[in-house]
Amino acid sequence: MNKGKNFNLFLMDGEVTGRIKCTLANWTGIAYKIPRAYLDRCKGRTDLKQSGVYFLFGKNDKDEDAVYIGQAGIRIS
């Protein structure tokens, strides 16, 4: 039988359509949901200057849902 999990969603801008930080109990990873329009608000955040994996969601040339998965290195500046 699987055990339940507890995760925390932090609405960084106080609204569900803005930036969201997600943490999971007993896991060291952190997930962020950041809409493209909010990227400029993230430039000074030290917690986002780490290596990680990112997902870009959008549409392809045939207007179908598509996702690009990339790896980000540690930001120096």
C-alpha cells in the first residue's frame, strides 16, 4: 500500500496564475511554475541560480500541444 505525500504550493505573487514554488516533504528538489510574462521578476532570485531541468510548454507548427525539455547549468551572473 502506498503512503500519502504532503506537498506545499507557495503562490509567490499571491495568485494562482502567477509564479508557484512547489516543495515535497522528504525530497530535496524544488519545482517552480513560472509563466513567460513573469520571467523578468525572477532575475534577482538566488534560489533560481542553480542547475536544473526545465519544461517549455506551447504549440508546434501543426498547432498541437508540445513540450521542450532542457537542462540549465549553474548561472554565474
